[in-house]
Amino acid sequence: MSVKFAIPFSKTITAGFILFLLIFCIPYICIASSKIKITASFYPLAHFAEQVGGENVIVTNIMPPGSEPHEFEPTPGDLRKIYNSGLFIFNGAGIDPWAERLEADLKKDTVVINIIKLFSSITLSEREKNKHLNDMGNRSFDPHIWLDPLLAVKEVEIIRDALIKVDPGNEKTYRQNSSDYIMSINKLNKKYTAGLKTCRTRDIIVSHGAFGYMSSRYDLQTNSITGLSPEEEPSARKMVELAKLALRKNIKHFFYEQLASPKLAETLAREVSGETLVLDPLGGLTEKDINKGRTYISVMEDNLHNLRTAMDCN
């Protein structure tokens, strides 16, 4: 009897398993497995990868919504996602040091892009111009290259070329997607060029030293409350100097970031009867931003609006 029941029971299990695969595997596991898994260390890189890869990729931003990249550390679960991906993208130059520590080991099985290392358009002299001296006397390079739209174009091209290397069969799609997105970024650059051309002042005071490349591109005189990390604390002397600068240059707007405390900008604003505005370095988006459909382009457009207000542009 046991033999008679074993055969139909086996057929029932087999049929049920096939039905399970038809219902669940095809729309989720099977289709997803054909896509390139990409992990990125923070928002701009993940977003650029999504724009280039389109429907052929599954992109995971390792940094959760509302987090600030300078202080972020991945969890064991995050590390599993990175090691299981076909392509890992990180910035380098100190903004994601945890990723730099993984680079050598990851390269054994995963294609790894260290953006700064591949960024030939940033010459040594250009990076020297964007060195910062903090209150402790330490110098470091500005890693915030995505805040210059034309440098963001180069990042998109680097990601495009890496995807073509990983998935050459979809080269045409990646080239077309990147071309379309680069067109949008170039339009953004034109808006910045025109919008910041004629202004009462070119001096701005920002929360931290994230805007060096943007300032070089559009001829802004940027004064930072803190250095390259928003977590740094400025000295009392630095705050006094910035207050005096604001009075001398008639600066009435002080920029802060939504992922960092506005207290220092608010302190300076009170000193000169000014006000605060957001200038977002786009290290990450909040859950609210994501739900509203905000993107690199739309946040950069908001930044331009606030810059024009602060600089009193025509």
C-alpha cells in the first residue's frame, strides 16, 4: 500500500511545485534573476545607475532614506547585498570610507566602480582647488562631484561603460538611456548658467564644504560654516568671522541641509537679522522626498531657485 500511495503523492507534490513556480517564480524570481543587480553606496550613484540601466537592472541604494553619507556604516545585511551584486558603485575620496575598505576583496567576484579613481576629468590641479582646510588644520579633497552637472554627466558615462562591460548584450539600450539622461542634465546646466549669470552678489554662506565644484562651475564665492563633513563643529572664531563677512557683504540668507542640523545657519541668521534656506548636497533623500517623486534633477532645480533668491539674481 505504501508503494501505491507514494506514486500519486509524488505526482501531487510535483504538480503543486510546478504550479507554485508558475504563480510566484515567473513574475518575481525568474524575471528578476535575468537583471543585473547593482548596489550603490548612496543616492546620486544609485539614481544615475537606474537611469542608465532602466528595466535591465535592479538597483539597491545601500544607504537608507534620511541618512547622511558621511556618517553611514552598512549593516551585515547591507554587506550581503553588496557581495551578491554584479556591480558595486561607490564614490571614494572619503565620503564612503567603508566602501573603500571593501574594494580589494569585492573585486574578486564583483565589478567595482570607484568613481573618483576613474574620473579623469578631475585633474590634480582641479582637485587641489577644491581642497579644504578644516579648523584642525587637516586638508582633504571635496568628494561632492555630482553637484556640478557637467561632472555628473561624466559619472553617468562611467556607469554606462561599466554596465556595457557587465552586460554587453544590452549595450544599445544603455547608450540610449544614458544619452537621454545626459540631455536632461545638460538642460539643467543651461538653467544654472543662465539663472546665475546676473546677480547682486556672488557670495554665499553654506553649512558645509560640499559645493566646491558647483562654485567653480558657476563662479560662486562659497564660504562654509564647517568643512567637508556636516558633522564637524566650527570654532567660535570661525562663526564670528562669518558673521562679520555677512555684514560686510550684506548677505541675508544662510544655507542649511535637510539631512543635517540647521542650528549653525540659524545662529548666523539671527546675528544679522537674516533667514535660512535649504541648499541640498544630495547625499540622500528622505522618505517624504521619495514619496513625492523628487529626483536629482528636481532637487538641483530647487537648489537653483534658492541660490537665485540668496544671490538676488535677475
